[in-house]
Amino acid sequence: MRALAHPLKWALMDVLLVQGAATSTRCAELVGESQANCSFHLRQLARYGLVEEAPTSSKKERPWRLTTVEQSWDVVQPDEHRARAAAELERVFVQYEMAKLMRWERTGHTYPTEWRRAALRAGATTWLTDEELASLAERLWEVMLTYRDRLTDPSQRPEGSRPVRLFAVGYPLPEPDGS
């Protein structure tokens, strides 16, 4: 969990997700950080098995690639130490996602009309049990994974497609009495 609790690591994984493989220099260009900083964080991600060196015929370049396109963690942990680490990871993840959403809100007007119309913004409030919320989360996850093969197999990407971020949340609101 600590390996992911830094926004630059999420940015680097996003670059590798879209690019397939990239050097720390290319990552630095795309995320606006120094090559040394990107190299350090890529090595940290490799240490925890989240990225690996990609095959290359170059003697000079050292590209990296993701080992998996999915990251998940359990927010319920067996001890206080791990619970704090999970809470920090959740905080960084949500902040990173919100920063990407706000970037879209700032720049969306520059996209073609078709993409602006297709963009999804939705919110709903309803009454659910914890079991219903868990079931809904599972169903949403299944829908979001519908096109997962396109991440690792560029031949599956239709003409005119581009990377699209899907992010969903569902959480209980406080009771009216504040509890």
C-alpha cells in the first residue's frame, strides 16, 4: 500500500497504461517531473512488483511496463498500522482521481463536440443496505471492465478510440442526526 501512496506513482502508472511501455525520460516529459524523480518512483514500483523492465533491443534506453492493469486493496485492515497505510492510500487515490476530473473540467471545452457530449457525469442518492451497496459496486466494476482487453491489446481498440477514465464511488452519507 505504501508503494502506491504517492500521486506521482499513480501518474506514472497512468502513463504506462496508455503508452504500454515508456522510459523514465518519456514519463518525465508526460507527467512534468524530472527524469531522476520518475526513475526513482519507477524503481520503487518495480520493487513492489507493480512495474517491470520492458524488453528492448536498445543498449541505452530502459523502458518500463506495468505488470498488471489492475490495482486493488482492502480498506479494512487487521491492525492499526495497516489501517493507517490503507487510509493514506485511499486519500492519495481519491485526490489523484479528483485532480484528473478537475483537469477534464478545465479543458473539456477544447475537446470535439462528440467527446464532450459522450462524457459522463452522474450522481444519485438513494437508500441501500451495505449488502446492496456491495452488490452494486460489484456490478459497476463488471461494467467498467467490459473493455479491459483494449488496455493490453491495441488491436482491440476501434478506430477513433482514445483512453477514457472511469471512476465510480459509492459511500454512506451521515445520518440526519450526524452519526
